[in-house]
Amino acid sequence: MMTINQFIKPKSTKRNSKGNLELGGCDCLELAGKYGTPLYVMCKETLVDMAQSFKKAFSDYPKFQPTYASKALMTKKIAEILYSEGFGFDAVSGGEIYTLHKAGVDMARVTFNGNNKTQDEIKLALEVGIGHFSIDNFSEIEDLASALQGTDKIQHVQLRITPGIECHTHEYIQTGHLDSKFGFDLSQTDSAVEEILKHKNLELKGLHAHIGSQIFETKVFEDEIEVLIKELARLNEKFNLKLDEINIGGGLGITYTKEDTPPSVYEIAEIIKNAIDKNCKKYSIEKPKLFIEPGRSIVGTAGATLYRAGSSKQVPNGKKYVALDGGMADNPRPSMYGAQYSAEVANNKENKTTEQITLSGRYCESGDILIKNIELPKIEKGDVVCIYNTGAYNYSMASNYNRILKPAMVLVNQGQSAMIVSRQTYEQLIENDL
Ligand SMILES: Cc1ncc(COP(=O)(O)O)c(C=O)c1O
């Protein structure tokens, strides 16, 4: 078992006897030929290994429930694999809930998060028997209570708080600072608890927070845990409650480029467990049940995207661009928040000279650049380029911009490949057009 979040490539990555890049024992040129490009490739070995590393890292914590954050990547197959590894799920929409339900997940292991759950989504979540709601704001308390009115159902809820912690990650993926759209400010938690306690169908179980994503610092997790435990102890005392759950959200960083040096899941787990230990003693409470919602760190490194190189352009006295057959619609992260990636040419390029190029996408935006200034062996038209670490927030954020079809996704393992999401078709593209 390894701490994958310290590696850029899927565990199974190697060059085969032909010198071609191989993922999960499958030649990337053959994958590109068989399934077309762009192609999302998920390495099962890496995915399972990461899920198991998480469980192992927390195995000595008495009550632990990992709930994978579906937003990072959700398909029926991904749900099945992580469910069979003992994971629960964080869902933020009717679509994620529906997918999990159809994948055969026990919905008691699912937490419904989000800052603006619709009435229809609340109804669906209740129908399928969702385990927890993470209550984000006052209007949600009313909406949920009214959806439960007249039933004898007791719905477990956690209260999402904004712990007032700023982590040094991109502004768009920070969520725990005070001026955030998510959760209750600490000055509002008493009123929120009073409101929840008025409704006999709601049972408050604990507190939830999520401070951001792609976090490398460890101190912010210690600070978050102190806020959660202190607040849990205070609310128990003040309202004579027995809250015994904390949900610390996700956010563990991964290695997109060699400049990224996140702590391993084992290091983070030790810090989290020690912080719980210390603060439970300090605030005189029993260790609560621990929920953690990793997304990126479970699926990110397991995924890679294969593209075929097309046209290229040398700007006189400037950059050389090589255009790929995908871009910002299958991977919006670089254009959205300047995310960096690593790439390799899948074809055998042994002894070929390298050059500095910019890998651009094919979409009609100048900002559609996947990687700026990367040193790669000279790429010929038709070569296959592999961009690593695309398992998280790529397919899940993909769009049909320019009416270009969404790619297929394959799961590779020990020389076998299986399509787990088929490539969109033109018929599907227009099927909702009236
Ligand atoms: C509430 C919540 N939990 C978990 C996550 C997953 O974060 P990550 O993918 O960084 O682990 C997110 C991501 O935004 C989130 O909003």
C-alpha cells in the first residue's frame, strides 16, 4: 500500500516492451484506438489502493466513517467500487443521490450536503432513506421539517458551521473562511440549534465543516478540529444534548506537478487523530464518531486523460502550441483557476529530442490552454498525449461547450479495460432540444 497522494501518476503506469505508455496493464495507444479520444482512463488498482490507505490510516480510530465526496467524480461504477470498500458518500444534488441509489448503495451511508437543496431534492433524499442531512442554513431547517411533517420519520442531521479558517488554496476552493456562502457562522449556531430542536422529526447528531480543497497545510485541520470539538462540547452543555459526531469535510491535496508536496494520508490521519484526542481531553468529551469526506485524494491520481495531438502552431519568435482534441470542456480546471498538470507522450519517444511547447485545447476560447510551457519529446500529429491526475473534478465538471461530445471513461486493471461511461453521441446531444 502506498500513499498515492504523493505521486503524480497512477500506480500501474509504465512503459511496455514497445516503449508505449501503459496504464493498468493496457497500452495507451491501443486504448485510444479502441475507445477514441479524448478518453478518461481510471486505474482501478490506484483507486482501490487509495481507498484502502484511508481506511488503514484511520483503522485505530474507534468510530470512523469515510464518506467519499461524489462531486469529485461520480458514476455508477465508481460508486460500486468505493461502496464495496466500505465507503459512504457525500452527495450534493438529486443527480448524485439518484446515481448512488441506482448503484445499489445503502443510502443510510450518505450525507446530503449543499447550500441550496431544492424541495424536490429533499423529497428524493427522504424517499431513498438518506442517512444524514448537513443543514447549511435556516431556510433549509424549515424546508426539511415541512417535508417531514405528518410522518413519524426521525431524520439525522449535522449542522454545517463556518469555522473561520483560511487555508492557502485557490479562493474558489476555500470554504471555511468567515465570508463563505456555506454553513452557519459560529454566532448563529445557538439559534440554528434552537430552531432544529423545535422539530420532532429532526435529530441533531453533530457538526460538519469543510475548509477547502487541495490543502497542503496540516495546521488548518488541527484548528478546524479544535473549533468543532469546542463547539460540540459547548452545545452539549448549553442545550443538554448528546451530540457525538464531527464531520471534518475533505480537502487533502494531491501531487499534480513535482512542485506539489502534500502530506500523505497517513501523516494527515495522525494529525487529525491527535487533534481529536487532545481536544476531547481539553473540552472533556468522549471521542465523537468521525466522518471525513475526501474526494480529490481518492480519485484524482487514479485518473488520466488521453488526447490525440492535432494541429500545431509556431508563433514567430514566440510559443509553439500543440492542439489536443479536448480541452476546457473535459478539463475546466486550468482555465477556471489556473490549475497545473503533468503530461507525457504515450507513443514511444525514446531518444527523440524534446522541446518546450504549450498544450492547447480545441475550444473557442483563448484561455483554453491545458498546460503552459511543458518540455516534451517532439509531438507529431496523431500522437497520443496523456495528462495525469485528471480523476477529480474533470468528468464531473465537464460540459458540452461548443457542442463537443463528452468523452468516454474506461476502467483499466491488470491488462483489461472496460468502458464505464460511454462516449456521448450526437443524438444524445440534441435529445432534450425541443
Ligand atoms: C462539503 C465538502 N466535502 C468534501 C469535499 C471534497 O473535497 P476534496 O475533493 O478536496 O477532498 C468538498 C469539496 O468541495 C466539499 O464541499
